[in-house]
Amino acid sequence: MKSLKARIEKAASHAGPKTPDDAHLAVDEFLQLLENGELRSAECDADGNWRAVPWVKRGILLGFRIGKLIDMSPDVSPRSRGAAFSFFDKDTFPLRRLTLDDGVRVVPGGSSIRRGSYIAPGVVCMPPMYINVGAYIGAGTMVDSHALVGSCAQIGERVHLSAAAQIGGVLEPVNAAPVVIEDDVIVGGNCGVYEGTVIRSRAVIGAGVVLTRGTPVYDLVREKIYRGSAERPLAIPSGAVVVPGARQVKGGWGGEERISLQTPVIVKYRDEKTDNATALESWLR
């Protein structure tokens, strides 16, 4: 791994238009390790703190840099005359090839999984959905229809990303905090979870909640406010049940007009009733 890191760093730091001769081989080996789960774009330390792995992100960016734009359309013969879908992307990032041995269920209907993403056995992908390069998806997770898992996002085991959930990707800058969804989390429909947000295990994010590093989250149970900062991400506590809420603008014209701002609110912590309401049907997997 140290040798590969050195090769990636050397090629990425090359200032000229031409990269080292072995750059393509290094990127190919690098992407394979990402797909195998042997390499990750973010890591968690012993204290539970998640951090980006800058050299891995540089490796992904290097892949874009050295890639050539090619026709990836499924049928490029003259007879097609536009009948087939047309796709044009860098040759270094084709769709990831899966086989039955991968144990991943991809339901037909317009889903795409990009090369360089790790998809564990038992993952279910409902159409249409998209998983980008550098993402990590743990075993038993369901990525539902119209859901997006952005580049380098880290998704744990037995997570349900509901329909139209948007998990942001963070590729640049290379040291930017990743988006992390830990094990056994439920992310409701039409949610958005973006840069600098960590959702701890067993949390439930209600439909329509939007979370970013700068979003204040009001905990009605513990009577505190959670905020991220430039140094640390917004972290949703383990087992928290978060729903959309509002807080009134005080003072000035906004107060006079009784304007309210959207804000996520923790209304309870997961209990038996919540578990029953959010239980994942194993037969679907």
C-alpha cells in the first residue's frame, strides 16, 4: 500500500501536461483496491472520529486527470441512429462490473454504479439510483429509487436510504470532511445529507430533513443544540430521531412578519416503538 501511495502521490504532484508512464497502471490498481474494500477514502479512529484520506482523494482526481473522453454508449453502431442511450465519460471511470459472485442485487431500471466504489454483499439497489466513485456501501444496505450516494460518501451496514435521499459527495478539497452514515441508520425520503455531516448508528432521519455542517439541530430531549464548525463535522447522536422543524425569526422585519426558518429537531431517541415502525423487511433483501 505504501508503494501505491507513493506512485499516486508522485503522479498527482506532476506539474507538466504528461504524467508518469505508470500512472494508468497505478490508477487501475488503486481503483481495484477501492472496489475490494481494501482501501477507503475516509477512516474512523479509535475515538469514533471520521477523517478524509487525502491521498486517496488525490488518486481519484488523478484518474479524472489522465482519463480520455470516450464513447461509452451501449450501442454505437451506425444502424442505431440514436436509438440507444448515449454516454460519454473518462475511460478511467466506466461503470463498475458486477457478477453474481459479488452478491449485490441490482434491480433492472436505469441504475448506475461507478468504478472505484465498494458495494458489499447483500446490498440492494432499486432503480433508478446512482453510486459514485470512492463511495463505500456496507452489507445489507438498501439504496432506494432516485437515491444518490455521492463520491467518497461512507454508508454503513443495514442502512436504508429511502427514495430520493441525497447523500452528498465530497471530493474536493481533498481534506474536506466526508459524509458518513453509520450502521443501522434510516434516512427518510427526500432527505439531503451533505458535506461535514456524520449520522451516528441507529439514528432515524425523518422525510424531508436537510443536514449540512452549518445546520443547527435542536435536541428537545437533551435540551442542547448540535452544530458543526470548520474543525469538526455536524454529528447526529446515535439513536436520535430527527424530523423537520422550524424556529421563529426574532427581531426586525422578519420577526414582525412572523417568518420561521426550517431547522431539524430531535424529538426523541430510538425505542421499541421506533424500532417496530422502522423495521426493515429481511425478505426484501
